Amino acid sequence: MTDRESAGRLETDAHRRAEVQYAVSRVLSEATSVEDAVPQLLAALGAALGWDYAALWLPDNPPDHLRCAATWTTADPAVMEFARVSTEWRLELPRGLPGRCWVERRAIFLSAVDRDETLPRLQFARAANLFGGLAFPIVHRTGVAGVIECFTRERETITPEFLRLTEGIGRQVG
């Protein structure tokens, strides 16, 4: 990679981080309740990232499980099917991208979701042509309160700075 390409990539990443932060801040400042904020937050994240799917995972019964409480998708039928399947899924910790994120209490990025044989929803991710996956914890005073998970159909590269931004968003949401 040339110096010019590297500088362009850094500028694009900085612009993307600013867009995501602005979108989240706008939603949180305008929301009147958590229920009101969640769909808008997922849509804002998906649009700002330019990704295809976003979801909120929350604790479930039994307490060592997570359930998909809300989703946002692009209008692609295969991605919509992935979202539908996700809302019916219960993940036992630390399974899946949300389960790993919850247990490790940090943002996680997977650049090749379609090759990760440990993912419980792998066949559905493959059917939707999802390649990149990102999950970050929503952190409250008492610990992790939830996980936001996002997927894209593009082959993505995420910088450590972007992962730190998502962790900051998780604290802001919490």
C-alpha cells in the first residue's frame, strides 16, 4: 500500500467513525424511551456503517443465554430471513458472536463470518452472503446489559480505533 493509499484509508476511517458517532448521538439525544431508541439506534448504526444487519441481544432465561430482542436489515430478502431466524434463536454463553462479546466484554470483529465453523447461525449467514461481523457490548454500571451485533455483505477491514469507538458507543448507550 502506498503512502497516498494509506492516508486515504485513514481519512475514510476517521470520516466513518465520525458518521457513526454522530448518528448514535443524534438518536440517543432525541429518544424519549429505550423502546423508542432501539429500532432507531439499530437503523442509524446500519446506515452509518453501510452494513446490512444490526441486532440487539439481551439476557434471557436461563440467565446464561442471550435472545435477539430487535433487528434492523436492508430490504434484501436473504438478510431479512437471517434476521427472522436470529429473533427465534437463543444463544448459550459464550456461543456465537454476541455470546463471545458478552463473555469477553469487548468489541469483536470477524472478517470472514462465512468461514467461522463455530458460529451457530453459520448456514443462515452463508445463505445471506454475510461476510463481516461486528459485536460490541452495551455496558452499564453493573456490567454488560446487552450486545449490539452487525453484519455486512462486504469484505471489511476494521481498525483498532474503530473497535474502540464501538466500545465507547456501548458505554454511551448503557
